Amino acid sequence: MFQPTLLSGKRILITGGGTGLGKAMAQRFLELGATVYICGRRQDVLQKTTAELHVAVKGAIYAIPCDVRNLEAVEGMVESIWRDRPLDVLVNNAAGNFIARTEELSAHAFESVIGIVLLGTLHTTMACGRRWLKANHKGTVLSISATYAPVGSAYVVPSAVAKAGVEALTRSLAVEWGNRGIRMNAIAPGPIPTQGAFSRVLPRPELEALALDRNPLHRFGTTEELANLAAFLVSDGSGYINGEVIRMDGGEFLQGAGEFSNLGRALTNEDWESIKPRKTKS
Ligand code: HXC
Ligand code: NAP
């Protein structure tokens, strides 16, 4: 799909790059010639991923344990990367989420998710952005949002609140920093099977079936599809895309929004025939 050198020379940090979508992006970026840094809280997971991708792709990939909720830890990680050379791309992918009835959530539960998703994204974006601005170095930030960010969603309220903030940050800084060479974009994926997400937001087979049922394509997205879109958005080929949130959900969001979208299920062929206007003789 892409020239194999699409991302040659690019240095990319992916938060939460040890698993799921982050790992898939790491693999794709390596295949396209980038140098990749991944971070997460669990060192063993990061090491396993770097070892696996070294064998699979043989690119330059480095793991740095870091909790993005901790500003000092983020500054330390970014500084250690910069000591070698500046980054060119930051991918804010780390997240926390689970389904729950909102009235039952503790303050700590809210803080935990908002801390990872919103504060984590702010910490990394500011750490990289300030360095890029100071050195007049071009940079690109890509954040992984969710389709419910602009409208909210029941049962994932801490995540919805935090992802809405991430999208606001994306659009705000796209304008404030755009004239100084920094692009800000986001991807809003629909459901893509990963252990981390599905175990927490679709923890039962019947919930997966419900999610599949309302998708016009009747399938989930794949990690490869997400990684390809991400590769395009962080590449120079997409240089005029700034401040956008690209939805990638097989049309699921629009299916939910359309007033008459469920008629396909409600009406049979016979029903459609019966409601056609009758031809009257002139
Ligand atoms: C209610 C819960 C809960 C649950 C945790 N808590 N899980 N409350 N229902 N299912 C509460 C805990 O009781 C605790 O509050 C507080 O949240 C923090 O929990 P900890 O386990 O102490 O926090 P921590 O170890 O930091 O773990 C963070 C986490 C965890 C978010 C809770 O799930 C995690 O590490 N997630 C990382 C990966 C992840 O979530 N991936 C999915 C991304 S999918 P108290 O008061 O008891 O101390 C996604 C989009 C999906 O974002 C969209 C699909 C279409
Ligand atoms: P995942 O595998 O659980 O990925 C989350 C990653 O974030 C993990 O590697 C985790 O590693 C890391 N992380 C969590 N808290 C962290 C912290 N405090 N500091 C640093 N890293 C942290 O889930 P995923 O499905 O790949 O999700 C990736 C992104 O896609 C998330 O932004 C998610 O909201 C978004 N998304 C996913 C879907 C989907 O269906 N899969 C749909 C919409 C949006 P550690 O636990 O080791 O820290």
C-alpha cells in the first residue's frame, strides 16, 4: 500500500506501544523505515514487544517504561530520547477504559482514566511541543480518540470526557502551533479487537454480537487498517491535514445517527412493496 521508505528518517514515540493498536502501529512504522520508541507501565510487556518486532521487522525499536500520568516521568522519557536526536512524531495512544454504571464510580476511578487519557496526552504533547517550538523543528502529533468523543457515551463516561478533551486539544493546537510547523490530528476508531479493549468494554460475547450487529459492514476493524491510516497521517504525504479527527468505524457512527437507519431491520421486502405509492388510472 505504501512505498517501503515512507517513514524513513522519522523518529516516532508511541505511548502504550507495547500492546494492541500501539503495537500494530509500531510494527507498521518500523516496516516503513521509522525509528520507533514505545512506552507503557509494564516493562516486561514492552521488552516482549521489542524483541518480537526486532525479529519480525529488524527495525530500530526502543522501549522506555513510563507512566504517562506522571509529568516528571514523561519529561524524563522525552529528555532521554531528545539526548540522542529530536522526535518527529508523537502518537498518543495510551488509554484506560472500562464499562461501568457512572453513579457507581469512585473518584479514583474517574481520576485513573482521565489521568491516563487526558493528562497523559497533555503531558506528552507539551513535552514534545515545547521542544519542537524552541528548536524550530517540525513535528506531528497523532492521538487515538474514540467515535463517542464528540457526542459522549453512556457507561464509559470517564473515557468520553477525557477523549473529548483530547479532541479539543488536537483542534486547538492545530491552529495555535500550525504556523510553526506542528500538525495535530486524531483517529477515532470503532471497535477493533484487542485484548486490552475488548476485555474491558465488550467483556461478554453478547456485547460483541450487539456491536457487530449495528455496524453497516458487519465486522470489526483490524489493527492493520488502523496502522495504515496512522502511517498515512504521520507521513509527509498528509502534510495539509491539520486539526482533523478521522473516524474509522465502518460507518457505525452514522448508522446510529440516521433517523431511519434501522428500517432495514424493521421492514421486509413485502413491507417496502406495500408502502410504494399505488399507480392510479388517469
Ligand atoms: C468500576 C473500576 C473498574 C471497573 C477499575 N475501577 N476497574 N471501577 N468498574 N471495571 C476502579 C478501581 O476500583 C479503582 O478505584 C480505580 O478504578 C483505579 O483502578 P486501579 O486498578 O487501581 O488503576 P490502575 O491500575 O491504574 O488501572 C487503570 C485502569 C485499568 C484504567 C483501571 O483498566 C488499566 O490499566 N487499563 C489500561 C488499558 C485499557 O484500559 N485499555 C482499553 C482501552 S479501550 P478505587 O476507588 O477502588 O481505588 C478504549 C476505547 C474502547 O479506550 C472503545 C471501543 C469501541
Ligand atoms: P490496549 O492494548 O489496552 O492499549 C492501551 C495501552 O496503553 C497499553 O499498552 C497500556 O500499557 C498503555 N497504558 C495504559 N495506561 C498507561 C499509562 N498510565 N502510561 C503509559 N501507558 C499506559 O488497548 P487498545 O485497544 O490497543 O487501545 C489503544 C488506543 O485505541 C486507546 O487510546 C484506545 O482508547 C483507542 N481505541 C481502541 C479501540 C478498540 O476497539 N481497540 C476503539 C477506539 C479507541 P500498560 O498497561 O503496560 O501501561
